Amino acid sequence: MLADLGALAIAIDPETDRKAWSDILALADRFRLSVYDAAYLELAESHRLPLATLDQALRAAGATLNVALLGL
């Protein structure tokens, strides 16, 4: 499993630190999400990536922001 994980093209988003106390907290408050889920939502929205989650609250927030959704 660790070899598979190491093969992924994982990158750190340089904007996340800057947005943590503004945009991400605002999303968490607006949609009643954890900061972790709000960070995931903000990342998907800002990079125009689909959101892969089965969490209903996170899916609803993504749909409201017109983020593409993967999963059921």
C-alpha cells in the first residue's frame, strides 16, 4: 500500500495556508462543515476538481457551489 501511495503525484497546495483563516473557515461556517471538510471543498472548488465523497453535507455544499461530484 505504501508503494502505491508513493507512486501518486501528490502535491501541496501553496494557497491553503493563506486561505485557512478566511475562505476555509467561512465555508465551514456557511455549510456547517468541519474545517477539514471545508478545506477539501475549497480545494475542489478553487482547482475546478470533482469532489469525491459520500458525505451528504459535503455533497450538498459542493452542489451549491457547482462543484462536480463523484460517487453515488
